[in-house]
Amino acid sequence: MDFRVSGRHLSLDQNQIVDRLQGVTPRTVQVHSVIIDGTEFPIKQAFAVTSGMDLLDFTTDQARRVFVRLGFIVQRRQ
């Protein structure tokens, strides 16, 4: 899927995301998370790793929209 985040053009699919997160240890989830191949990741960590973008260059909402469009489960802790 092609998309733009903070003016940057990116192209990712589900398989690329799963592959890029293999062997990555998830940090502690504060509020927003995404389930990738059965593992819960903080949504910004997962997006930074898979997109190559710096954590400060995108918002949580931008990452959530991409993961939802790709069919991943996103969650919000209360």
C-alpha cells in the first residue's frame, strides 16, 4: 500500500511489516498498540521500525491509520 506520512511517500504491505519486526523486542505499551504476528507493540515503535521514520516525525494517529488500513488490530489502553 502506498501512503504519505508527514510529507514522506512510503509503500508497505503486511508481509513487509511482519518481516521488519521479526526479532524486535517490544517496548512497554503506554496507550496505543498494534498486534503484529501475535505480538503487541507500541504503535509508534512499530511504525518507526517498519517505515524507517524517526518517532518525532509522525503522530500516533498517522501510524494508527496506516496499520488499520493494512488490516492490523490496533488497541487503546484505558
